[in-house]
Amino acid sequence: MKNFASLLLFLIGVSASAQIDLRYDLKKGQLFKVATIVEQNVEQNMMGTEVEVKQKFTMGISYEVTNASDGIFDMKCTYYRVAFESSAMGMEVNYNSENPPSTIPAAALGFAALIGKSFMMKFKATGEVVQITGFETMIEEMINGMELPDEERATTKELLNGQFGGEELTKTMEQSFKFFPSSGEANKGDKWSISTTLGMYAMDITNNYVLMDYDKRTATITVESEIEKSTFSQNTDGMEMEMSGSQTGQMIIDRKSGMLISAKINQDLTATANMMGMSVPMKIKSVNTFFRED
């Protein structure tokens, strides 16, 4: 009986030790640089003609912890590099902020204007974003940097607000930071789900996470997501989009800080663009790769 009790206590101890913290634990002064590469292939049928568009976006954002107190963190988020490549119907567009051309292509003006721009983010240890500030100034600086004629500034500001406005930026940042269970801890094999609405596209996404494995330094989390069918409009050109799909991937997390080390997410979407009485069906495949550069 004594041996059985000892064995039971040992098993309980093993079970308890298997649970790990999954939350952010940051210190003032820390700096993280995260690059994102999105490789996207769009197949669309325009009036019976198959058109393929290939795009590649690269974006680097630095995250400087300016304050850390009672599980609430303030970060200065700065865009430090951007690249854009596009190929469609024989037309090529290329831009790289680390090796910029003498003349920036019109399609890349918005990306080029991001370099050096910052906003502030306050978020919880769970990754929930509490507040985004400074985005208004960032958008104004972007518009000024694009050197647009007066008649285009209002339309461009509306488009940028749809991507970098407070509500949209909050949702985008939560997609990048909010993936831990609400309890802040998990055992190997534990599952949890987080639902969100993705920014300007108003897509309802349910992300299903699993803690697959961990060691002393890292934790591996997988994700499978269902993207519910949604309809949204582009007010500037009258286009309406219907979109749905799924995504799968894996993330490697630094257990000490909670920050992402690397990730790869595969996304498959089906969409229909409706404009001027014409419907254009699309298939969109994206590979999203995240990695640290600090």
C-alpha cells in the first residue's frame, strides 16, 4: 500500500510538471524583429479567360517593449523593411526597401511609405490587444510620403484606414499575438479555440490550436482554421467580394518570452468578385512564413 501511494504521488507530480506556461513575459527594453513573407497565387476567370496573378509580400516589424507592468505590455511597433513582387498578364512590379529603385512603381507606393512608420500597442499576457495608438499620425505620414495629388488623398486615406485604422490594426495584431489559451497554461495535447473577425474583410475565423510538443526552450503549437463565408464591399470602386476557406500551420514559440520564433501557415480561399454586373470566381492560395531577425 505504501509503494502504491508513493507511485500515485509520483504520477501526480509528473502530470503536474507536464503543464507549462503559455503567455507573454516581457521586460522593458527588449527588442524583437519579426519578418513576414506572404507568397500568394490567385487564379481567376474573367469572362472565360483564365488569369493568374502571383504576388509576394515581405514585411518586417520591430517590437520594442517600452513598458511592462502587472501582465500589461506596451510596445512600439515600427516597419523596418518592405518588399513587393507582382506578376500578372505579362506585367511585373518589383520593389524592395533595402534596395529601392530610383522611381518607385505606383503599385508599391503604399508599401514604400510604410518604412520607418510606427504605432503603439498595449496588450495583455494572453495576447489580447487593449489599445492601439498613433495610427492616425502614421496614416497621415504615409499619405504625405506618397506625394499624391489632392484629388486622390481622400480615397487613399479611406483605403489606408481600412488596413491600418485602429479597429483593423487591433484585429491584425491580435491575429499575430493572440494564440495562447485564456488560462495561460497547457499540457501537451491540450486543445483550445479562439474566434476572431479579420479586419477589413470582415471574415469570421475560428482558430483551433493544439500544444503538440515542447522542450526547455520552445513550444510547438499547431493551428487549423475555418474561415466562414463572408461578404464585404470596397466602397471606392463598388466591388463586392464573397470569400471563405481554411488554413493550417505550425508555430514555434519561445517559452521564456512568449514571442514567436517562427511559423508557417498555409491558406486556401475561394472567392467571387462582383462588379459592374460581372462575377469573377477566384482561387487564392497563400503560404505565410514568419521568422525572427533580431
